Amino acid sequence: MSNNIKNKVIVITGASSGLGETTARHLASLGARLVLGARRTERLQKLVADITAAGGEAIAVTTDVARRADVEALVAQGVQHFGRIDVLVNNAGIMPLAPIAKLKVEEWDRMIDVNIKGVLYGVAAALPRFSAQGSGHIINVASVAGIKVFAGMGTVYSATKFAVRALSEGLRTEAPEGVRTTIISPGAVDSELKTHSSDQETSAAVQAWYEANQIPADSVARAIAYAIEQPENVDISEVVLRPVAQEF
């Protein structure tokens, strides 16, 4: 059990499935105390029950990251319950892929609200608390699509993930003393992201490609744990991970 994860209070958004759920289970096994946020309350409560039954500590807070008040409440309840927070994992994200010409404007708006504004709301909630205590760690989940544009079907999604990487790098340089930042940029990982496309043609292609290439969600969980467990004076600025077979 890593001494640098045990007893840390870790907030995770998008914790009801996929990368968030798997990361929560992994960090709980390492002794972290968890504050879990997502929109699906029943799934969150089931996750908390599983963690508690295994001897861990976790609370569930219904959270839509597109609502600033929800994200503030998530962090505030973590502080109220555990006395502090040490890490924020901005994991919540959506990926409704489609060519730009399909004009899925409402989906573009939702991606901006969740993938960009949701991250900023997390930073706004956590950073003042981290600054006051002189320590903290903000981990933002981006994507390899934030390194190379996923043209043809994922241009707008890429734009949101490029934004997450830019925000994270800027935050690294501006963060108060003692506050660490990490970008996690996964490739094709098993999660619900591959099911988000409303465009049927795109959805079928994406799901077939994922099924042939994806790696397990615990790959990301281990990367997040690696960043957290480093000594407090070490900042793992970015981790990029993808299936060996993935070209970009």
C-alpha cells in the first residue's frame, strides 16, 4: 500500500462508470478516501457500497459538471466529510463523434459544457482550497485526440481536449506553490465514451474500432495512481497511454 496515496482525500468526477469507476476502485484499494461525483446517483451509491464493503471509505455526491454549483458542492462536501481534499481528478467527459457537416450543434455545446467548462469548474472549486493548505493535485483527463486532431468525425471533440491540455499546462505554470498538475491523455480505452455518438454511421464505426483495439480502463487507473504516489516535489506533468496497435 503506497504511503503517498493511503488516506489522501481524492475527488473524482464522472465516477459512475468507465475510467472514473475503475480509478475509484483502484485508489480505494490503495487506501485513498474518495469523494465520488456523477449524474447517475444509483450507480454512484452502488460503487460506494462496494468500496465500503471492502473496507474502504467513500461518499457519493450527485454531480453534473456542467453546473458550477454542483461541482462546488462536490468539493465542499468532500471537505465537510473528510476535513480536506488532496486530489481532484477531472475525469467527466463525453465523446459524441460525428463529421462537422452533420451539424450536431447541441452536441458541440454539451461537449464544451462538460469537457471544458466542467474542468474549469473543478479547478475553481479546488484551487482556493489547495492554495490555502499549501498542497494539492489537479489531474485532468484529456486524450490523444488533444495531441492530434481526430479529423473526419472527432474534430470538435479534439478541440475540447486540446483546450484541456492548454488549460492544464497553463495551470501548471500558474499554480500556487505546492500544487501539482497532471494531464492524463488516453487513447482507446474501454469505457462508455465509444457509445456516445448519436450519428448511427459514426457510432458503428467507432464501436467496431474500439472493440478491436481498446485496452482496459484499469490502464488509466494505474497511470493516475502513478502520478499521485510520487513524492510531493515531483510533478508528473503528462502521461500519454494508448493501445500498442493505435496509430495516433
